[in-house]
Amino acid sequence: MIGRDFEAKAPTGTDILARVNSGEYPNRFALLRDLGQNLYWVNRYALPMFDKRPTRWRDMPRNRSDVFLPLLHPWEDADRKVAAVEQAYKELPAAWDADAEGRIFDLLFDVFRNKRHQATELPVIPPTVAEMTARPDSLTYVLHQHDPDYPVFRSGQILDANEDVPELEALLRWAMVLHNQYPWAREHTALRPVSTIGDDDFVIALHPRSREVAAFIDRARAEGAEDAPVAFGSTGRTVTEARPPIRPYPPVRVGEAFAVLPKLEALSVVRGEHVCSNDDVIRNSCFSWSPMSAAEISAKTGIEQRRYSARPLEQLALDAARAALAHAGRAPEEIGAVLVATCTSDRLIPSTACWLSGELGILQTHASVDLVAACAGLPYGLAEAVRQLQEVRRPVLLVCVEKFSDKIGSIRTSRMIFGDGAAAIVVAPATADEAGDVQVLQTYASGPASEVNSIVWPNPEFDNDITVYGPEVKSLVRRYLAQMISELEEQSDPDSADRSLLESIELIVPHQANKTMVVDLARKAGLKEEQLYFNIAEMGNVSAASIPIALYDAVRDGVITGPTRVFAPGFGAGAVGGYAVLTMDPAIAAPEPAVADLPAPRTPPNPTSEDVRVAFGQ
């Protein structure tokens, strides 16, 4: 994370000086953003690893292995860089709000001008006190005096920061966090050799933020740089070459393969009750190395908003399941199996499906099981539901549900895509005179290891939040779409052998991953954009739940007005893929359940110039 997000992208002081001298900054915000990036880079090891605690030298432990001192080198040409930034800010026009930008500048510039040290030569693991004293010429921070009540921003103040312009609101939070990294009067700071520190001087002790950080430092110091952790999505082992199967897996032609045909009796959806717009994403992101505007997020992904829920994933599933059973007119005791397709459930024992069975009042099922098929959850779930029908010969409840909002952290690249929601489908045995509603099913998994590991959750190397490696995701989608279209062209229409299955398709409802990407790849695969239906603009990517919610919304939007043959492809994490060719009858769409009353969000205060003055102790 440090290498990718700090070392590769943050500007150095020299970079900022060069940009000032060449007139690259169009306005104050552009300069402020570079200042924020630079100062995060300066704190690249402290932010994730250490608490900074001013401590009197006489009170510093001398021999502990878990207390460190910053080893620093003087900042070259500091006065010229500081003066250039100050002058440039005065001369540049405000981007949006001169007052707000002024308050942000006060916070950032106070840190920047008092930084004192070079940031390029910071050691990954700083020396202990004993190691520093063994090298008496080593420089570190020294304070002649320290006020233990030096004001800092409380977490609530940072979270409640509020500005009319989303970019300024985010940048204000960054500035407040950076202010808190230096909880002392910076003008009293000097770089001094360890040998000259007096007993009553204060130094900045670095303490590991957590037990996990302390263990990481111990491992890193013991093992050395050659054994540093590998990048996310990698095993650190030699990757085995991926070889194709000895023969292709043909699609399952349901009417030919199974005696009991599936009938779709009900489809219900539950959406997250909180709308999060692209502006909200920018407001609530942490420091982001992707300076995208709301319009750019829309252009890149096709998403205008996504839905988040305060309800747990299980409750979303339960609400959807009850609505589907009610619409189908089915009692709990009629259900033979409960399947839950999800990749974001925190529940292992009991599984979400077993928990759901109990909550619905089902005394016993033939099977209640969770399927982790990520964005291919619908085709995987339908495939298993059809197999269960052959054994239980009674309705199967399939629930596709995801809750991403508590698993995506605050990094904009993940937060801008994912949302929360659920859909439930009652799949029942068709009668003898019914053709069934699912004609063809196909599922895939695996691929090159890079694609298999292109989306990781939980990722312990990224605070256990979900991480997405875009190029490999695009690669797996391209691979699967080409394979799917090829199969549809080769397969005949089950109802008319003189045309291909592809020719029989009336509507394509793909997994709502990223509209811009899917449309581009679908076009290259020979599909037309007008054949595809998207609701991603208002729902975001809801993984397993995305296709059934989109099917529901196609009915709501009048795109599906009668029984319609739909091609529903899904693809995503784990290099999973699959599709269903099914008949969607608008009559199965259940009324949306009402959202339970929730407390209204509080209106956050807007930090004023007085807040900034208080933060500086003025």
C-alpha cells in the first residue's frame, strides 16, 4: 500500500516547487491537494504504523525493543520551497470557496513549513532508542517545551467536517488528520543530534499502533527486506501455468437434462435505504490518490449513486425472502431448500441460509446452504436450485444478497463501485403442461492466477477491506464474455432448432459491474448497446444481487412488459462466470417491501475559522 499509494504517486517538495515555478497549478485547490499528498507521503510509515508521543528525554525507555525514534535528515532547500508555496497560494485564484480553501491552507501549510526534515530518506522501520544512542550523531525531533494539552481535532470533529463542495470537505478532513499527526507547537521543533539532547528536552517517541503492527515490525526486523510481504492477490509462490480443461464444459440445456423443469414464481428485491451519490463518495473518502470528480466517476463506471443499508446482510435477505414467499403464495413448510448466494456474509456458523430457514419458520429443508460465487451468484444459484428441484420436487428459495458498505473502507476506487441490496426468487417445479422458465444454464470458475486473485476480500494487507485490481478484472470479463457469446452462437434455440440461441435472445441483463467496461467489451464481442439493460446508475454494483435486481427494475422501467427471453451473464471475483437464459414474466415481480423506520442522519456542523484557531491554540 505504501509503495503503490505513496511512493509512486505523491509529489515531493521538489516536485511541488517545480510545478509552482512552471505555473502548472490552475487554482488553489490543485496546490492544496499536492500539499496534502506530500504530507501524507511524509507520514507514510507513521500513519499506518505508529503513534507519535512527545516524551521527556529523561523518561524515555533506553532499552525497549518496541519504542522507536524518528531518524531524520535535514530538509534541503526548505526555505525556498516553503516561500514558493506561500507565494503561489496568495497569487492563485480560489477554485470554489476562498474561505474554506483558506482554512484548509492554514492547517496544511503550518505542517509543511515546520516539517524540518527530508522525507525521501525515512527508514521503513525506525531505530530503537538504544540504536539511536549508539549513533550519537543521528538527528531526531527535539522540543524545548511541550504542552500536553496542545489541541487536536477529535474523531467526531473530523467525521463531521462539512463543506458545500465535496472535494473541499474531503480535503478538510485530510488536513485535520495531518494536523493531528503533529500534536505540539511546530515552531518549537528542531533537529538535533541524540548526543545533545538534555534531560528536560522532549523527543517524539514512536509507539506501534497495535499488537499486529508490533508483530509486523518484529518480523520485518528479524527477516530482513528480502522476506518482505508480497503484494496482495499473490501467494509468494511460483505460479502454476493455467491449462485449459481436456474438453469444454457444454452449457446445460435444462429441458433436455432434467425431468423436473423450473418455474419462476416470484422475484422480490430489497434495496439499501441510504442513497450515496458520487458527490457523497468524494465527501466521505479518505485521502485518495485518484482525483476523480463526480462526473468522472459517472463517466468511468456509469454509476450516479449506490445504495447502502444500516441493516445487517441477514436482515436484507430475510426481508427479500418474506416478500418473495408472500408473492408466490408459498408457506414456509412448502420450501424444500434454501440457497443464499453471497460473497459478503460475515456469518459462517450457522450459514446465512440455515439462519434464514430458522427465521422463516422452516422446521426442516433438504438443504440450506450458502454459495460463494460473487458476481456470478445468480447463474450459480439457479443451477443449484434446478438440481435441488430434481430431488425435493418442491419449491426452492434462492436469495442473492450483498452488503459491501461495511467492507470497502474509504478508498474511493472501491467505494465508488459497490452497494448493498438483496433479491429473492422462488423456483418451483413446473406442471406437466408448462415449458419451464429456465432454458440454459452455464457456470465457470478459475483462470490465470492473476485473474483468480483480481478481487480480494478480506484483504489483511489492506485493513481487511475489499481490493480490486482493475486490469485483471477487465481481462476475465473479456475472456468470459467471448466464451459466452461463442456458446450462444453454437447452441440452437430450444424452441426452434433453425436458429441459434443467441438469435432467440430478446434482452440482455448483465451483471452490473461497470457499465462503461461492460458496454465496451460487449460491443467488441458483437453485441449492441441497445440490447443491454442497466440499472447500475442508481444501484451500483451489488455483486450476486445485481442481476436479479436489474431484472426487477427492467419490469419497473417498462423494458419487460410481457414474458421475455433474457440472457443474464455474470462474472467476477474468483474468476467466476456463468449465465442463465430464462424467461422473465413481469407478473412474478413482487411489490417492494417498505423500509423500517430508521433514525434520521444528523446534520454535521461546518468547522469555522474559529475551529482552526482553536486547533492552533490561538
